[in-house]
Amino acid sequence: MSLTLYYAPGACSFVPHVLLQASGAAFEPSLLKLHKGEQREPAYLSINPRGQVPVLVDNGTVITQIVAICLHLDARFPERQFLPKDAMARSKAIETLAWMNNTVHPTFTHYFMPGKFTDQPEAQAVLKSYAAVQYGQLMQELQQLVQASAQAGQPWLSGSYLGPLDAYALTLLRWGTIAGVNPEDLPVLWGHVQRVAEDAAVKAVMERERLVLNLHKA
């Protein structure tokens, strides 16, 4: 088995990074420095022409897009039960994973990189301000998902085992602390994320990526 994960510290690649670490399989974590533009270098573009992370290379086959990578790793390591086996529970978990990726994640992108959407400074300021408000609301929604999971007797967001939803929840709230969200205002979500951060695999990845969990400044 040959597995390589191309990742950037603090990016959404954190999610499959955690899954690979938790799998116990040997893999090569390949660091990409986005702030230095390494994602635009010819060597990397030959792997992923879109110049994005994460990228998983499994025995020479390139897989891009976080949802596809998470589903692949779940199938690759079924004993880890990253996603539920029950058909309905699995569908609902993938529903949440897709929402995290296609709704919450892009909202943060509008805050963090408004220049991707307009080259007008005034418009960028408006985008950033509006996205910050939206992101705060989405964190409230994420907290409700954590509450519902706990009320259903599930220790983790998708059931009995830590999986991609938990790693993504940590990533999204961590981003939120950059966007002005005080995690202490979301005690249920913050408590869950802190518990995720104590998992051995998560802790190892956070150390490798040198991540600070709370970047909020009053």
C-alpha cells in the first residue's frame, strides 16, 4: 500500500490527514506551503491541475476533493468505521459532510480570501464583513448538530466512532476563531471540538501541522 497526502497546515486537508493518522496505515504526509504559492508550481499542478489541497495518491491514483477522499478512506479502512455502516445513518453523515464542504467552507473563503471573488477593494470589504456574519450563524447551526448528536446518545457526530465530521467541525470552528467567533459563546460546539482535539490521532496531526486551536482575539 502506497499512500501520500498532500496537505497544507490548517486547511481542510486536516480532515483526511486525521483519518489517515487514525487508520494506523503507513502514509507520507507531503507539506504544501500555500502562502509561498507551492500549489501553483508545475510539479504540483502535474498532480492536481486545480492547484488545491487535499490530494490523496493511493498506489499511483490521484484523488482530489475532500468528500471523495473521505469516502475513499472509509472504504479503504472499513474497520475504522469513519462513517456509519447503516444506510440511512451513512446518508445523513454524508449529507452533513457535504454541507460542511459546500456551504460552511465557502463562506469562510469569502471572509478569508475575498480577493478570489472580486478585485474591487470596497467590494472585498463588504464581502468579508457579510461573510463574517453568515459564518457566525453557520457555527450556531453546527452547534445544533452537535447537540442533536449528543441527544441521540452518539459520542461523535456520525455515531460511535470519531470520523470526518468531527475533524471538519474542529477545522471549521478553528477558522471561525479567525473570523471573529468566540468559541466560548458556543459552549456545546467548543466542548465537542476540545474533546476531538484530545484524540490521539487528532493531537498527532495538530502537532505535525503546528496548529493552535483557538485563534480568537477580543
